Amino acid sequence: MNEMIKNIHNRKSVRVYEEKIVSPEEKGMIIDAAIQAPTAGNQMMYTIIDVTDGDLLKKLSKSCDNQPFIAKAKMALIFCADYQKWIDTFSIVEENPRKPGVGELLLGCNDALIAAQNAVIAAESLGIGSCYIGDIMEKFEYHKELLNLPRYVFPVTMIVFGHPTEQQKNRSKPKRFDKKYIVHENAYHKMDSAELRSMFEDRAALTPNVSFDFAKWVHAFYKRKYDSDFSKEMTRSISEYIKLFDGK
Ligand SMILES: Cc1cc2nc3c(=O)[nH]c(=O)nc-3n(C[C@H](O)[C@H](O)[C@H](O)COP(=O)(O)O)c2cc1C
């Protein structure tokens, strides 16, 4: 394995940080790596909001599903899909430009997320941990005002960074599903219930000394992650953003 691939394999989410700051040089390298990401048509349909205000970070730690570790991060970047700058540019020259639709929203999300993952891997290579915060897509009305987001800007993810504590360095990385369930050859293969069960059981078997009850685990997961208030709020909030990209 080369160093790049080792970094990708070793990277895991870090949620507890040393007091040590992320230096301006480190931050510069992380952001520059994000900006080197490919984007559709080299349009860079994203904007990064660099959260440097501690009070703002505290507010975000509350609005993003009350996760106190966010407020303790040493650096935080919000990656926004951004079609505003393009429609504003078109409007300078075109009399009646077509209004952005969901295609522009999704393409902007692709650009923003690819750049975000570059930042994560660059940070890992510098020994700096990171954690994605998907809850930035929640609370449409609040985040729009807090971050001064214009109509065609959607905050698709936040990433918080900091140097990992020893405990975080030693924490084992959650196991992934086996490749055979993830890679389908040539066409999509819809899994039946036996295959789905095996997918979870195979993964659980990779964690020694932990017993796994499929039905109990799935039920608890359904309640905690899917049929939960934050998840319903996420769907509500994102539908509000999507309404703005209606092409009208
Ligand atoms: C889109 C996305 C949103 C996430 N949101 C959160 C979050 O709000 N809070 C959190 O603690 N972790 C969050 N995570 C981290 C995941 O829980 C984590 O990546 C996953 O459990 C796998 O663990 P690992 O990153 O340590 O390998 C998010 C990850 C992704 C990719």
C-alpha cells in the first residue's frame, strides 16, 4: 500500500481533539487540497464557509442536532453547493437566463462533496482528524439566516477538524460492508432478504466479542437514525432548499 492509500484506509472520524490549534499553514494546505478537486466543467459550483468565529461555531453545535464536540473543533468548514455565482454571472450578460433547477443543485452537491473529501484526506495526511456533520442540511430557515445564504446556495456538509487525542487515535475504525455487497458487476443487483441479512452478519463478524442480533440491531437503528426527529427534520429542511431550485 502506498502512503496515499494507507491514509484513505486509516482515516476515521475524530470527535475529541487536543487543545493544539490547526496552524494557518495546515489550514491553508487543507483548503488548497479541497480546491484542487475536479468539478463539473471546472465550474467550481461550491463555496467554502470558513467558520472562524467561536460563537458561530457554538450556535452550529446546537443547531446541528446538539453535538457539543462541534464547538470544541479547532477548525470548521461548511461546503455549500453554489449556483448563485453562476446565475449572477450569466445575468450580467444574458437578458433572461434560465433559472437554476435540481440538476444544478445536484451537480453543485457533487462538486462540494468531492472537494470536501479532498480536505478530509489532506487533513489525515497531516495527522489532523475530521468529522463530517450532515446536520448542517437541517433547520433551513435558521441556517439560511445565520450564514447569510442566498437563494441558490445549499450547505451540503460541514466538516470539523482537530488533532486527535490518544484515545481517538486508538479507537478502532468501524468496519465496512464486504466489497461483494457494494460492487455490482455491469448492472444493479437487488439483494433479497437472505443476502441483506448476510451483509450485516458478515460485517458484525469482523468485530470480535460482540454478539449480533439482526432484528434487534435493525430495529434499534431504524428508530435511532431513520424514524428519528433529526432525520425527519433533515427531509423537511432539504425539501425547502429544493423548492428554491424549481427552475422558475
Ligand atoms: C454525510 C455524513 C454526515 C455525517 N454526519 C455526522 C454527524 O452529524 N455527527 C457525527 O458525529 N458523525 C457524522 N458523520 C460521521 C459518520 O458517522 C462516520 O463517517 C461513520 O460512522 C463511519 O465511521 P468513520 O468515519 O469513523 O469511518 C457523518 C458522515 C457523513 C459521510
